[in-house]
Amino acid sequence: MPTTEERIKEIEEEIQKTPYHKATQHHIGKLKAKLAQLREKIEGGGGKGKGVGFAVKKSGDVTVTLVGFPSVGKSTLLNKLTDAKSRVGDYEFTTVEVIPGTMLYKGAKIQILDIPGIITGASDGRGRGRGVISIIRNSDLVLILLDVFHPEQLRIIEKELYDVGVRLGHPPPKVSIRKTIKGGLKVVSSVPLKKINEKTIREILNVNGIHSADVTLHEDLDEERFIDAVMKNRVYLPYIIALNKIDKIDEKKLAIIKKKIGRIVIPISAEYEENLEELREMIFRKLGIIRVYMKPRGGEPDFNDPLIVKRNSSVRDVCDKIHRDIRKKFRYAIVRGKSVKFDDQSVGINHILDDEDILTIVRGR
């Protein structure tokens, strides 16, 4: 009987050999759905080569995972950005455990984790791959570090993460699947569907044991995006690409490499601290966080220790972050800043805050 890994390889080969057109779309969709199930089985420890986990204590306001192949300069970068003292060496696998560091930037405490270098096959558990990838899945941002002499590693990293359900730079699919007891599959869409047809949708649902459900699509998606909506175990993370060791090449060569990558990248030299301030600012912006300065009634705002929350957070979110009991006695809030029409405006609990707002929460007895 073939192993899970062998079945994955067989299905991948069949997908590659099958011409993609309208007549085969449902068959390929079915194969991809089976492939997703098998990969999920491996991730859960169903395959051989089970990885060793890592115990990492979360600290700070948000977490960034530093991802890259061995010897790209992750340890050096971590030491320059944070208070960490990660061992540095000119040989592979200097880092064999997760090294945490804290970057203080604009009042935010940003935890950055230097994980063991990702390698080809990490999604199958090689190189302690599953333990590494579980940390990535639980982070708020992925910082991919590339060696300027090996930009092709980006494709490998993205594939390894994709195979374990990490979607970089994409929002979740706009799909609603409500299982029903009877009635079969009912598929409706609020937009014209050009990338997928109803037969493919039904095949994918059947593979996943869904035979009766109301399915509503609010975007034109392909079969892989629809599989993501069905699987429910995908994570959608923002990411940054930093290109390290630019001190070793000239501007002309750098321009060629950037064009080859075809993405927005931040060229840096971790060793000589070139463009690190630009990288810090990009990390802060990509994390999608804002600073809220708390002001006690009749007192002064605390500008030294802002409360860090996600962009588009409400007063309710701030209350819950401080302590859930605050919401129970909430009466109203007073806000100064960009989110209100005038300073010291009274707002309700659902008011959406902006960066550097000054907030006073007024409670009853």
C-alpha cells in the first residue's frame, strides 16, 4: 500500500500530466482537493518523519517570524534589529533552536523569532520542518530573508509554506459554506464565475464529505482558492521580502536581481546596517497595528507605553484587551485624535480608533 508521501507524488504527477481546460477542470479540482487532504494528514503527523516542536514563549505586542535558508544572515539581522544575541557563523545551521528578540519601534514591542533555516522538504518534516512551520503559522507577519546570490530560494520558501496552508499576502476567500441536513448542494454566486464551474465546486465538496450544503460565493476564484475555503485550516499572513548582502554587489546587478524576483523587496545589508530603518518601518506598517494612548479621567496621557491594537480596532476591542470586566461597566469614551471630528469627543463602544488616538474610558459603578 503506498505511503501518504507516495500518494501525494502520484497525484502531483497526474495533475501535471492532465491538460487544463473546461472539460478537465472538475477532474483537476477533485485531484487538488485530495492532495490538500493528504497534505493536511502529513501536517498532523500522519506521515513519516514527524518533526520536533519548539517551545517559544510569546512576548510583546505582535510576533514576526524570520524565514530563510541557512546562511542567509538571519542571525545577524536579528541581532541588529533586536536585543537578541543569536550566534552568528559563516556556515549552515548556525541556529538550531528558535531565538527570540524584541524590536522596540514607535512604542510597539515587536517579537522577532529567528527560526532554524527552512530547507526544501520542510513541509514533509525534513530539517525539523513541521516544528518550524507551526511557529510561522502562529505569527502575525512573515519576514522572508533572501541571499542576494540566491533569489531563487523565494520560490522554494513560498511553495513549502503553501503546501502546509500558509497563504502569504492573500485575504481569505469570500465564500460561505453552511452545511445542511438535507436538500443536497445549492450553489449561488453574487459575481460571475469565470475561473471555476459548478461541477468543479460539487466535486471538491464531495471529496471533503460535504453532500448537502448552501454555498455562496462572493468572488470569482479558482479551484485552489475554493479548496482553501473548504479546508478551514489555512492561515493568511502579510509578508515582507528582504534581500540581504547587497554590499557585495553593485547597483546594476541589484537592479537585475530585483527585476528577476518581480516583487517589492527591501535591499539590505544586515552586517553593515544598510536600509534597516526602512525595514523597521515596513515591518511596523505591514503588521497593521496602531498605537492608542490611554488617558485617565482628569489625568495625563501615557505617551511612553501605548496600547498596541490591530488597525480598525474599536473602543470595545481596547476594553477587552485591558480587561473584559471594563466592558460591563462601560458608559462612554472620550477621544482625541484623527478618528474624531473634534478633540475630547464623546463616542460609543463601537467607535473605530485611529493611530495615536488618546482614549479615556468612562465607566459607571
